[in-house]
Amino acid sequence: MNAPGSRRGLPAGLSARWVRLRLGAAERKARLPDVQGWAADAWRRAPRWGQWLARLAVVVLAVLAPANAIGQIMAPASDWKTILFYPIGVYVLLGVGLNVVVGQAGMLDLGYVAFFAIGAYTMAVLGIDAHLNFWIILPGGIVLAAISGLILGAPTLRLRGDYLAIVTLGFGEIIQITATNVSFTGGPQGMAGIPHPPSIDHIGFLSYGVLDPRPYYYLVLALIIVVIVVARRLERSRVGRAWAAIREDEDAAELMGVPTFRFKLWAFVIGASIAGAAGVLFSAKTIAITPDDFPLLLSILVLSAVVLGGAGNLPGVVVGAFVVAWLPERFRGLANYRVLIFGLTLIVMMIFRPDGLFPARRRRSSLRAGRTAASAPVAAVNLTEAETEAP
Amino acid sequence: MLHQFLTLFWPSTVDGLTVGAIYALVALGYTLVYGVLQLINFAHSEVFMVGTFASLFTLHALGVTSALTGLALVGVLVVCALAGMTGSAVTAVILEAVAYRPLRRRTTSRLAALITAIGASFSLQEIFALRYGRDIQTFPRVMQKTVLFHVGSGTVRSDKVLVVATALAMMVILDTFVSRTRLGRGIRATAQDPRTAVLMGVNIDRVIVATFILGGLAAGVAATLYGTFYEVTQYNIGFLIGLKAFTAAVLGGIGNLRGALLGGFSLGLIENYGASLFGAEWMNVVAFVVLVAVLLFRPTGILGEQLARARA
Amino acid sequence: MTGRSTIPARALRVGLERARWRTTVAAVGVALVAAACGSTSPTTSSGSSTTKAPSAGALKIGFFGALTGANAQLGININDGVKLALTQYQSKGKGPAVTLEEYDSQGDPSQAPQLAQKAISDHTVAVVGPAFSGESKTADPIFQQAGIVSVTPSATDPTLAQHGWTYWHRIVGNDNTQGPAAASLIAKKLGAKRVAVIDDASAYGKGIADIVRSTLPTDGVTVVSAGRSIDPNATDYSATVDAVKAANVDVIYYGGYYAAAGRLLKQMRDAGVKATFVSDDGVNDPKFVAAAGQADADGSYVTCPCGDVTGTTAGQAFTSAYQAAFHVAPGTYSAEGYDAANIILTAISGGSTTASAINSYLASHTFPGITKTVKFDASGDISGGGIYAYQVKAGSIVSLGLVSQLVG
């Protein structure tokens, strides 16, 4: 049993079967055509005007998306225009926001929905009780969510990965329980009669009413575009490089003089404010909110979206969020089996594409170089394997 | 507020220790897997859930409909516990083989493993919901809940004693296993340094499977105790218990067996004391605030996180 | 599988994939063209489809509520009542043809808007539902704006009547009548002096418990501070049980649903709390007795705006027809679902074939249903709407009649 292993000068404990499987996997991988790599190369080689044309095409497609003809294919058992706003649009926005925290800075946040809830309740309380206008509340909600991110992050971001996960998870629970038990949020009944954004009459896509969801979709689309542009700029700036360094190896980053705590806090606050904006928008469309709209499950779904799409890679995250939001609506007919199918999809996807549908480019390059990240024993075990493969 | 706390001090202590014992047993599964793989086994809650169903079906199969005494009671409890342990351990092994092992060979990303764990958790819940319905399933009463004695105003009942005593016994057995046996040494070695462990001749695959089995066995015992104590189960029963147990594991120091015990009992007590001080609706908030406070002063939990150093 | 057999299989798969690609590309192309045309004139496209509607023939009515998911049982009960009413209407063969659309919201308020919008594009004229109060708050504004009649058989939040929705109707008494009825049952029938009021922190449970909390003192009953809210998903209620035990009460009132109520009551009894258990219509379900155990549940009271229909000939006919159609006895709110659907169908067979005609028919007529005679007030709420008391006796929930008659 141990013979082939011994031939390679391996310790007897390492089973030969493992090595064989491992090599088999590597071979299979090599045979697959690298579509994404090809696309990435093509993108880099394309002229600047070509890249802009492609971006424009995506935006045009997004603008045309609410059309009935598309809706009949995409969501025959539901209302496509409505689900384009929620869940799809809102999930994409949340996904892009969580990607800053999880994908770029590498922190595991299981309570992201808390900031979404803070934004939503800001809109509800200020809109109903103070009669403020949506456009005034929007920055307010963003700032409030950012401050909560700061308050949560400042004491806890010194904690290592998984401890942060449980602390953020707890924060999400605390926000939901508090919203249920205090009176100014309406308790478990929540708040009803949340005002819509002010309309500009006679301009179809700017009149925010009850019946037509399209203006809200365009609003969330605009916000998504703004957030993506900002996130892209950040990613390519000094901040983005610092995040990448922290994500790959926090200790090394610290040693190289990166103020890791400050940059982690930045990522956390930026992520929180994006969720806050999404919350304000969600609240302004949906008229009534209750604490039940912000369950732990939502945090988990958005996290799945980010990881599924490819943490750290913006287009991947957008696609991931779209898929996670859209699939259950598309398969309404299978109502009883929806969650089961979703669960199985997560397992299968992660086994076959562990770095997401579209892995981030920086990560891809490290993959090719032979998996260098070694923060976890799992990684270390893999490293041992990688060494055993060497002749 | 304080008056309420003082009146309820002894009942809260007794009940906090009882529920804490169950948290501690489930926390063991999180802690063992985390110690070896540094992975949050999010689906461990479902390992527990399957255990409750396994012992419920065993009760049905044995035809138990009313409370038993003496040898019959002991026999039925042991058979139920064995069934629960088998159900949970088998689930844990299947999980490891289907959801984690393929990933271990392919990626360094623990995030991916977390997502497969979430996927596995959803799938298991739904399979049980579709097969056995979404309503609660009730256990027949196996054991008479007789009052043994009072501690202050707290009542100590036979079933509470059973829960705490069994949990402690299970803890001692596991601790001895991990610290004394060859396989236990392998587990500790892998937890400390997997690379060196491989070089020293530890079969990592075997160690990992053993870790999942041990966690499953503890969860199975917890499931049987839960069934005899609360007499209900449901497809989603694991979620909240899992969340609490994971919190307990972190509180005590994840990756540390004795930390799981300490964390479980502490969390049970904190919850019940918190509820008597601020009202039951704030129970979870109190628990999480205490957790954050503990982590700020001891960033790796009360006892620290090394599984390998549990005996050092 | 051998190496040889994989080759043709693979070739076949590639071929299939190519074919699928071709159709996908074609579909996307068609969709884009259609989208481009559609989006240039969105108003005309939606306008033209409205004029198309009557040509489809049958009028559409809907059921709106949970049919799958954790809270589905109540929705299934109502939907079965609606289906029975529709079948009977169709078998009579009078009036225009009517079909039923099911909008399965899973009871989730954030899923409700897209289903309400779907009802608009389906040209549904009236819906039975939404079944729960939470989803009502996000779906009813859309029904109101679109002019779709809604008749809820079960959403009992009192505030629903206060939004000025003219297309909204409710055929059961709301929590503002049920809460005080429960309080008078506790004070006068049971003669309680000290009461612990507990709820499940849900919109429904806490809503009704808060009304009981504020009404009991006016009847001279002390509400102790013990208990308050519990987490309905938890199983360990020892903290609440200990507090209630120490508070030494005569009656425990619980606002919430049957599953948590059963567990809570069982743990109370195990700890030796003997106080009478009183709860609401969310607990009016045989599964409450199953969850608590017959011995522990016996003697408990529940109130419900739902009447007991087994006492009348019409009710007995309904029960046997329901039993024959679905092979189960009618559940909570099945009879109300049947009544709600019949109200809409009566309006349709009376010649109202548009939503606004149905709406004005509902406002001006009285409907003799099997649960009660329904007359809507100006806000769309039912006029009157008595509250009934039930008690668990020997494991089954039996009707005691109207609370107002019980307390004299």
C-alpha cells in the first residue's frame, strides 16, 4: 500500500491513493480549456475603445433588462421587473459591498445584513417620523452604517479570522433582536408607510410610485455602477494593494510596514456603508419592513454569492449575486425543492470551482505558481502534497 | 432587576448548567474539527439534528410509549444513545467524504469549505424536512421527571442530573482518548503541525476521519440527551443549538477540548443569568456581548486554542 | 466505464452542447430585439396587454399566502377552502367562468411585492389573502394601487384597516377584538388575579399579547413582569419557566403559534407550574396538543375569531365536502377561506366582472357565510366579528361558543 509513496521517498503514513488522486486531479485540470484565462488575456490585449465598448454594451443590456420579453424567459412564474430590484439588484449591491470586506481584505463577515438593516431602519424612521426626503436620508443611512461599522470594527478587527466571523455573526443577531425589542423601530410589527423617493412627474424612469418597479431598478443600477467604479479605483490604488497584502498574509503585510489594522477598518467601514445604501434603497421601495427581513440567512446568502462568483473578482461577484438571487425565483415551480437544490449547487460548485466561477486574477496567478498561501494547516497539508508532486 | 436576579439565582444556575451540558457536547464537534483543520464545520448542527431523529426512530422501533424505570430505562437509553451516536457519526463521516475531502485536495481556501458546509447544512435540513415534514416531532416520555432535591429555590430533577452527568462522563472519555491513545496522539500532532505530523508517519486522512467521528459521537450523545430532556425535534432544530455550541466553543477557546466544556457551561449560565437580569428577550444579546468582551481580553477564548496543548 | 465507451458519449455531448448553444444564442438574440422594441414604448405595451385581457375568457381570482415553507399549513388550509368553493361554483355552471391562480409567498413579506405584481400582469380581479399580516403590509399597497380586490380570511393585525385601502377586506375579527376578549375570559371566566403574559416576539404574537397586557389591568388583574418575549425557534425556555414559577401566577397567557406554545407549556408543567394556559388563534391547532402532550394540554383555553362550523347544517355540509375533496378535516381558517372565496364568487355571479364592480358589490351587500354573516364596514373590516373560545378536553379542542356569551 505504501510502496509507491516510499519510492518517492515519502513518509509511510501518506497513502499512495492520495497522491494518485492528487495527480489525477492535476491532469484533469490541465486538459480543461482555460476559457477565463483566454477571456482575461483578450481583455488585456483589447484596445481601450474596445474595452469601453464592451462596458457600454453591458450597461445597455442592464438598462434593457426589465423588458417583458426577457422577463418571460427569466422569471415566468414571478414578476421579473420587481425581482430585478429585489432580490437581484439589492443582492448585487450587497455582494459588491461584501466583496470589499471578504474578497479584497480577506475578512470573514457573517453579520453583513446588520448594516443593511441599519440603512433600512434609518430610511424608515427618518422617513416616517421626521418626514425627511429620500435623498437626504440616503447619505444619512450611509454615514450611520459606516459609523456602526467603525464601532463594531474598532474593538474587534484585531481578532483573527474565525473569531471575527463569530463576532460579526453576533452583531447581526444583536441588531435584529434590538429592532424586535425596542419601540422606536416598531418592534416585531416593524414600520409601515415608508415614503418613496420624490418623483419628477412625467419622466417615466424618475417617478417613484407603488406599481412600477422599474424606476427603483434604475436607481439601484445607478448605485451599483457608482459602487463598482469606486471599488475598482480602490482595488487598483495603494489601499487595494494593502488589502491584497493583508488577505494573502497578514503577518507579512504588518512586517512590511502596512498598517493592517487601519486598512482592515477601512475595508469594514466601506463595506458597511455600501450595505447601508442598499438598505435605504430597499426600505424606500418596499413600503413596510420588519425585523424578519434581516435574518442571518441573508448574510449567508450574500456571502455565498461572493464566494460562488469568485471572491475578489468584481464581475464574478456580480454574476454570483445575480445567480443566487435569480435561481430561486426562476425555479418557483420547484418550490419545495428550492433550498435543497440551492444547497446541493453550493456543494457541487465549490468542489469543482473552489475559487468561484471566476477566480480573482491575483489569486489565479498564485494558483498557477503552486499555491503559496499557507496560513492554515489545510493549506499546509496541501503544500506537503505539492512538494510530493515535484520530481 | 437585581431582586429578580437574586430570586432566580439558584433555578438559573441549575437550568444553565443543564442546557450548558448539551452546548458543551455539541461544541466538542466544532472544537475537534477546528483544532485539526482550522475549519468551521458549519454543518455540525445537522450532525446533531440527524442524531435526534435517529434516537427518536429507535424509540418508535422499541415501542416505547410511556416512562420506564430501572434496567428497562437504562437499556432503552443506552440503545437510543448508540443509535444517536451512529446516526451522527455516520452523517459526520459522509459530510467529510462528500463536502470536505474533495476540497482539501483542490484548494487552500477555507472560505470555499465554509460555503460547502453551508450547502451541506441546507441540503441535510431540506432532506429531513421533505421526508419527515416541517412540523415538530415529539418524543414519548422515556424517563420520569422526578424532583430529587432542592438547591435554594432551584429544583434538581432526575433528567437534569442525567444530562449533566452523561455529558461530563462523555467529556472525560473523549479527553482521555485524545490524550492517551495512539490515534489521539495523531490528532494532537496534526492539530499542532500537520506537515511535521505527516513526516512523522501520521496518516492525516485517518486522523481527520477520526476527528469527525469523535465529534459525531459527542453530538449523538447530546442528541439523545436533548431528546429525553426536551422531548422534541424538528428538521431545523440543529441551527440554533449549533450556533450556541459554536459560540461556546469560541468562548472556551476553540480547538481546546476542555475549553468546549468550560465554554458550554459558561454560556448556559450567562444566558440564564442574563435572562433573569434583563428579561428572556435579551438573552442572546447578553451572550454575544459577553463573548465579545471575553475575546477583547483573551483573543483566543478563556483557555486558549491549542488542542495539542490541552494536556500540556 | 471503459475508455472506449466514453468517446462516443463525449462526442454526443459536444454535439448536444453545440445545439444548446445555438438555441441559447438565438433566444438571447430574439430577447434583445424584443426588449429593444418593448422598451421604446413601455406604456403602450402594457396598455395593449390590458385590452387583451378579457379575450382570455375566464376571470382569474387568486389565493395569496404561504403554500410551501415553514408556515405553509395555514395557507394550505385556506387555499383548500378556496378550491372547494370554486369547484362548487363551477359545478353549478352559472355565471362567468372563473379560474384560480396560486401566489405562494412562503409567508415572506419581501417576496410578496413580486407576486402582487405578478397578479397584476395575470389580470387577476380579486384575491383571497394575503394570509399573514406581515406580507399584507407589502402586498396590499400594490393591490390597492392596481385596483385588485383582496379579502383576507386570516390577517388579524388591526393596523391593516387604518391605511385607507379601499380594495382591502377582512372577514375575521382583528386582534383589537380578540385581545380584549381573551382578557375578559381570563378575568371573568377564570377569575385570575395574577397573570404572566408571554409572547414569541413575532408581529402577530407580540401584537396580541401587548393588547392583553394593557387590557388586563382595567379588569383588575395584575400582570407580572415575568416572562415577556421568548425565541420561538429555541427549545430551552428554562429562564422564562423559572421566572414564571417564581412569580406564582394563576394564568399564563401566550401570544404566538402552536409549536412554541406546546414546548413552553410542556416545560412549565414539567417544572410544576399549574397555572391555566390561555392562548390565541395561532395555537388553535391539534398540533398544539401533540407538542405539549395531552395530559399537559388538557384544560388549556384558546380564543379564535374563527367560528366552529360543525354546529350548523351548512357547516356540516362544508365539512363533509372538504373531507371528501382533500381527505383531511378542515383546518384552522379553512372555513374562512371558503367564505372569502364565496363572497368574491357571489359578486362575480351577481354580474360584477371587473375588480371595481366586485369592490362596490362587496361594499353594498351582506353575505351569509358558513362561519358568520359578513358585512363590511367603511374601512373594509368586518362589522362585528365575534371571538370564540375553545378548550382542550381529553386531547381535542372543543368549542365553548362566543366569549361574550361565556363571560355573560
